[in-house]
Amino acid sequence: MGYRVWGFVLVVLGILALLQGIGLYHFGLAFWPVILVLAGGSLVWASFSCGKSMWMLLGLGLWIGGIGLFEILANAGVTAMAGEQIFRHGWPLLLVALGISLMLGDRTPFSGRHCFKSGQESRRKDKSSGTRWHHVGELYHGREPWVLDGDFDLQHGIGEIVLDLSTAAISEGSHQVHVSASIGELLIRVPDHVNAVVEGSVSLGELEIFGENRSGLGGLSLQQEIFSKDSPVKLQIKARLGIGSLKVVRVPAAPGLSH
């Protein structure tokens, strides 16, 4: 779908949503499911734009579009299955699509019309930027003891990611910890001997920070703090997730690491 068409669609949806929001006219329609359907359809269309199907992009489009479509159908009373059920149970479709894509050697799924000939070129671009990028799959940082003596920035694409700060030897002072992921499950383990301020946000899914929960299909955000008396360490954690589940928990520090 071209930029002009997308621009026109967004302008129309924005005007209609504004009219309904300020009470001038009620259309009886939640607009965000419509946007998801359009976005999903655009991704499905884009998955064939390079002359061959990009399975990862196709699966993502079907999932996102399905969330919006079933939310619309549920609101209309056509089906008992709502968009939230599609969100919860439909994400394994991405794993299937990714597996097929890797087996068939498809081009990178996020390059749109200007497709790279292989994933290697995309990885080289990420390395040259100096950003810690991990594209897809499971990532567990902190399985073994490690050292945190400054700011920490970690980004992930699609999959499960665990950041275990309880196994880190953390130097005294204040440290910025930024973690972001596109789609999947993100778990951050914070040791109980530090002071921490955690800001988390999820565009679509579930959010839990130190036992406080948020869930839904709209943008979610939450800020929580924990304090440890006389601790010389303060962590300022910002976690961002596009679609999926984000959870931050407080756990005991690994033996020998507490102050």
C-alpha cells in the first residue's frame, strides 16, 4: 500500500475517531481494531512484494490482522473469540513462519520493497552502528556471572529474552539499563539488594512490574520503585516491548553478590 493511500486512510480514521471522541457523532466502532486489520493486510501484501513470499512477514501480518478482525467480529456478536484470544494463542504462528523462512532461505523479512539478498548484509549494518542487536530467537543474558559497571543497552527483535541482573556484580553508583524488544516475551530479574526505578511499556499485550499488572490491547505503561536500605547501587531501568509479555521481578542476588 503506497504512502499516499496510507496517508489518506489515516486522515479519515483520525477524523472519524476525533468526531466520536469529542461526542459530535457516534459511529459505534472502536477504531484501533480497524487500524490493526489495515496494518496486517499491508504486511501480508508486502510479504509478496519482492517476487517471492517472505514467510515471517506473512505470519506477522496474519497475526496482527487477525487480532483486529476478531475484535471487530466479537464486538458485533458474530463470534465469541475476541482479539485478545488471537493475541494470546496466535503468536506461535510467527515461529512457524520463521522456521519456514529459514528452511527456504527467504530474504530478510523486514526489508520491505528494498529486499537484501541475504541476512548477512543486514547483520553487517547492525554491527557498524555499534548497537547491541539480536535479531530473533532466545536470548538469555546473565546465565553466568557477569559485571555491570556502567550503563547497559540491549535490543532484541523477535523471541524470548531474559536479562538477569541478579547474577551481575554491580558497581556502586547509578546505572541506566535500557532494554527493548519488538515481539515476544521479555523478563528482567532485579536483585533485591539494590535501589531500582523501573519504567515499562508494552504496545500490545501484558505488563507486570514487581507484582503490579496491566493487560490489554492498547498501549500499556507502568512505573514502580524498590528500595534497599543503605544500598550504594541505583538502577534506572527502562523496558520497552512492542507486542508480547513484559515482566520485571525482584529476586535474591546470587551468593556473594549482595552488598
